[in-house]
Amino acid sequence: MDKDSRLFGFVIGCVVPVLSYVVLEQVFDMMTDVGLLANPSGEGINRRLRTVGLLAICANLIGFNWAKKNRYDYTMQGIIYPTLIYVVAWIYMHYRVLF
């Protein structure tokens, strides 16, 4: 697969947030087990899910910056599409709390 293609960027844009979410959730759980964070309950669970989801979406900035540095314009365009889909889904899921 060509590194400067919209398909490659789309794959990066879809996979990176999912992997980031899993890693961040594990980090938050480990920090809770160690005692650095309080164990969330009630609204705290929703707040943590909101935060981890947003950080996972923002992890696409790493791939986007890599593509920008290497001047892969089509890859950057491909990363934007799934990122926008994730952002719209995140806003839809948390609309009542946000607005």
C-alpha cells in the first residue's frame, strides 16, 4: 500500500483511535489499581469514558503530524475523514452533557 494515499490515511485514522482507547483505558485502570486515581462510580464513569474517548480521538494528531512532516498530503486527507466521523459520534453520544 502506498504511504501517500487516502486509503492508507483512512486506515490510520480508523485504527489509531481504537488502539489508543484500549491503551488509555488500561492506563487509567492501572492508575486506579495503584491508588493514584479514585475508583469512579456514577457520573465519574461517564466522565472517564468521555475523557478517554476524546484523548483517543486526539491521538490521530500523531499520525496527522507524521504525514505532514513527510508531506503526505493524501494521507493527511485520509486521516481527516475517520477523525471527523469519530468526533461527530463522540458529540452525539455526549450531547446532553455538553450542551
